[in-house]
Amino acid sequence: MAKRFPDPDLPEHVDIRTLENARVVPDEVIDSYGLNNAVISAIDTGSYNIHFKIESEGKRFDLRKSNRPSQIGNHDYESEILNHLRSQGFTLAPEVVPSVSGDFNLWVDDTGWTLFKWMGSDSGPQRELANRSRALAAAKTLADIHRMCKDFHPAAQRAKWPIFTVPTVNPATWLKRAESLADELKEEGEDLRRMSRQSAGELEQIDFDKLPEYMCHADYRMRNLQFEGDEITGVFDFDTSIRTTRLFDLAGAVTRFSPLGGDPLADVEAGSTFLEKYHEQLPLSSYEIDALPALIRWRLLREVVVYYDTWWFDVRSACTDLFSGAAEKIVNQLRPV
């Protein structure tokens, strides 16, 4: 596991997975959802959050305990998106189950709790490796999400986090965090510092007023998708979703669907395959195409800087390739429609 450093922007945030009784559901949550006679068991999803499998009256549910630095508005924001997608006929996203009193989220012990209908097999969501067919299906599904949420504005408001991690913030704000992480990494952080400075300079040159906003998933990758064969049967983890340029999603996705699996890769063929299918479904403008390589470079650095740990060592090679021409090669086949 990557070594985490003290977070300079969120000094009071604690990873709840490390706390005693982290995998115990409070009585207040059980009562609020009417789960007094339910069988409750913590499950290992590999998620940053903590999940519990709930079995009650012949039905299954997924109870999520949020581990994000957050507040109730963030969870309401997510629930509004999920409910909107359902209203548009999109059934691949989780369905939120309200509490007995009708609340879509609970705030108990300074932590957000959300109950979802169970999706997938008895053991939970099945994670698969990418292949060409799955990448094409994922690209089409992302285009569907963007199309359905293009003009949707949740009434709830995102808090400071994750707003400070989107590309439209002042690049100096993001760069300050990047350089702080480079300092923690000492001599191993010099490449990160150099790339981050270049990336911040590139962000300053982008006119974001020319990039239309969409509701973005914000963490669209293989491990957040569920497949049956090559067909997508579930899209998970909307808890960092946010309105911003759709390039935010695309710039991340093009490194996340390589058949080689594992950490993000500068796989030009896989990235191009995903991007071309998306462009076929929901075409990008000429300016979006021109801006995309810079955002592909920034997006993977952004992950490193958000995590604020030694994950940099795992993706440094991919970052180097993206800054050495791979980002342009991924985009080169696109033509304005």
C-alpha cells in the first residue's frame, strides 16, 4: 500500500478505515433505515469507503459509510444525480433507498451513510479487466451519462472537496499542493515537480469558457464498472461526481481501459479506442479536441496529487509517456464533426 503523507489541505481528515469500530453500524443508522432485524456484515470492496451487506426480509442492500472529507451536502448532491439518472431511464447506476423518514442520506457521528439497492451477484459487484469490447461499451455508457445530465444542476452544493481538484480552479492552487508532495518525495519528486509546473502552465492557457460543462462521474474507470460478459450492468461510485468540462472524465478514462489492467497506462491504442467511440456518440468540438492532450497530462498528475502519497512511483512511467507525446497520439485520430 502507498505511504500517505500528512495532507496540507485537509489536516483534520482521518481515514476512518483505521479507526476502532470502523466496521460497526451505529444503532441510529439501523433504526433510521428500519433494519433492526437485518443481517449486517462488512464487505471488502477495495473501495476507499466502507460497505456493509444488508439482508432484510429477503432483500439485499449495500450500506455505504463514507470515508470522504465531506459534509451532508456532498451526499445529497450525489443522490440528486442518481435520482435524475433513474428518471431518465438510466438503470445502471445505484438506486438510493431512503430512510424511514424519507431522507436519502444520513449524517451520524460526523459521517455520511447511504443505503443502496444491491447490484450484482451474491458476493457483490464483479470487477473485470478491460478489453476492446468493454472499452467500447464503457465509452458509450459515459456518453449516455453526459448526455442525460448535460443540463442537470443539483440543488445541493459541493463542499470545498472535491471542488479544489477540478481543472477550472486557479492552477496555482493545484500547483502548490503538487510542489508540496514533491517536497515530501524529496529527490524522487523532481520529475513530479517539473511535470506539474508544465501542466499548471498548460491549464492557464485553456479558455474554459469554451469548454461546455457536463455532469461528470469524476472517477470513471474499470473498477467502478460491473460487467456481465462484455455488457455493462452497473456504474458505481458517483460520490465525487461534479459539474465541470466533460474533458475531466475523458482525460482520466483514456488511461484506465488498457487490457493490461492495473494502474493507469499511457496505452495509445486503448485510449484512442475509448475516445473515438465516445466522439462517435457525443462529438467533441474542435476546441475540446485541441485542449484534451493537456488535460490528459494533468488528469493523471491530479490523481497523484489528490492521493498525496507514494502512488507516484507506480504511475511515474505513464506520466512520463504522456508528457513525451502519448497524450497527443491518443487524441490525434479525432476530427471535429
